[in-house]
Amino acid sequence: MAEFVMPQLGADMTAGKLLGWRKKVGEKVSRGDIIADVETDKADIEVEVFVTGVIEQLLVQPGQKVPVGTPMAVIREEGKPVAPVAARPLPSVPVGPAVPPVARAPVIPIRAPAAPSERLRVSPAARKLAEDLGIDPATVTGTGPGGRITMEDVQRAARPAAPVAAPEAELDRQTRMRQAIAAAMARSKREIPHYYLSTTIDMSRALAWLTQENLKRSIEDRLVYGVLLLKAAALALRQVPELNSLWIEGQAVRRSDIHIGVAISLRGGGLVAPALHHTDRQTLGELMNNFRDLVQRARAGSLRSSELSDPTITVTSLGEQGVEAVFGIIYPPQVALVGFGKIVERPWSKGGKIVSRPVITATLSGDHRVTDGHRGGLYLAAVDRLMQEPDKL
């Protein structure tokens, strides 16, 4: 038996609304099939299933808002019996912004911290909400069964610190997206000891090669220089693999697959950073097609859940906006973020002579719990070397 649960589609997500099921009870599903559509603060997401079997029960009705990690369906895996599972009441979901808009110390009920030998009883959803709000669960009075701390208890503890919030129905997606992004970035700056590095890369070889390569391609198959940067960022991770990690439960977990999360601005504001799966294994032509498709689907609101949950590192570029350098905030649980600015003409020393060269500023935001400036510097140097041999990308 397998439980299909509400996935966490990014560190800034605490709950999602089920828009509808794509499959029915008794219907067979295969790994990778779309099983449901879920609304988040950022977009409507097509959610995939990761087991093969038959749907035994659907535990959630369309229109319900479900906390991350809550079972939504029961699937009988192939060749395995399943015992009936009774439908369970859904934990309530907080209403209003994920982070209080006014930063001040919360006034919370006084409660003696739990003794070292006492196991704190708190639901996973409540623990996550407390973490996002900067509240120690040990200081919250639990009103659930056996003194269990619920999401309502955490909300109640935080309420004195926040102004009265508008009902969620009154908040448009744009507002909710900004709140969700703010919650994730506040958590990142609070928990991750960032370090920042930058280097300047000569792009003359890459641009000359790109011009010649595009002459061989049809108009619809031509490449943009951003695809070369994505491929170089991915291949450089093979040389400094610790940057391709996730920080999970107090330790770095290195990933063998390289899934570059691409920061994409959305119409009307806000952004998402879905994954280009196996970026390092794709040819430049495949990468160009998949990148174009990802951007179109992100802006149309038709991303898949795996594309939001799988990124192992994020690449952001603000070159089109005229920005020369971007020093981004790491997106938890990732441990690094790569930034690229616009290409500009700059004086460049070559063979004792000063010449003009098209250059780009590449930056790295790193997590000091996992790497340091030395390893980060090796990574940026690897990106630079790769860009000097564009025909090998």
C-alpha cells in the first residue's frame, strides 16, 4: 500500500488546494502519471504519482485545502495487498499570510519548555508553520489530543504579533505569491550562512561559436547564449559536486542527478524556479527546446510537481533587465545559487595589450554549512573554463 500525499512544491509551500482528480477509484496509474491538479500560491500544478498500482481510495474532495504531507489517496501497489484505510479529517490550514508583515517579537502564552526527556508532541504541519513564523514549538501550549500542538495553536501564538489579516479569499494569487516568496527568503536568510563570490567571464569565444553554430540551424532551432550558461553551470557541478546538494534534517545530502532550477519571471510579477531535469546530460539543442517549453508552461500555469520539487541548484539571470550582476538568496533546501548578469563590453588585457571584450559577471551564493569560498571559487573557475570551449558543451 502506498499513500499519495500533498507534495511540498518548494520551501515556501505549506498547503495546496485540490482542484480536481485526474484518476478515479479502481483506475490503474503508472509512475509519472498526472493524478491531480493542485492550486498553490504560485500556480496551478499538475501533480504526478510516483508508484504504479491501482487507486484504492480518494481521501480528499476537490476544493479542499490540504497541508503538505497530508494523505490524499491510497494506492494498491502492484502485487501488494492493501488494508482498508478510513478517511481522516484534514488538519485545518492557516488563513492569511505565511509571515507576519510586521516584524516584531510575538507575544505568546507562557509555558515552561519541555524537559529534555519529554517528547514534544507537535504535528508536522504545525512544526513547519512554527518554523516559518520563527516560533519555538516548545513555547506553544498544545490544545490537541494529549496536549498535541496543532496549527491553530501556532497561529494563536503568533496572532498578537500580526495585524488582522484579510480573509484568504480576498487575497489574490499575486499577493499570496509575494507572501510565500517572502517566507522562503526570510527563512533562507535566517538559517543559511551565505557567502558570495563573483568572477568575470570573457564571452568572445562563446559568442563567436554561437554565431557560427546558428548559421547551421533553422530559425526555430537556433540557440541563445543563456543555454550555454545553463549547460556550463550544470557540467561544473561534476567538478564541485558538493554544491549539488540539499540540506535535509541538519545535514547535506549530495544528489547524483543534476537538475538545474531556472528562475522564470511570471506575467504580472513573481517567479518560479522549475527544474530542467538532467541538465548536464542534454545536448544544447535538447536543452534549448526544453528550456523554451519550460518557460512557456511556467507562464501558462501548467508545470508538473516534479519540476518544482526536484531542482538541486538554481540559476538566475537578470541580463535581459540590464542588470550586470545578481547576488541571489539561496532557495532552501538547496545549498547554492548561480547568477548571471548581462553581457557588456569591457577593456580586457590580452598578451600585454588592452582590447575590448564582451564579458559577463557570474556570481555564486553558497551555504557555508556545506562549502566554503575555496570550493565556490573552484566552481566559478570551472564555469569560466567551460565557456572558453563552447564546442564541447
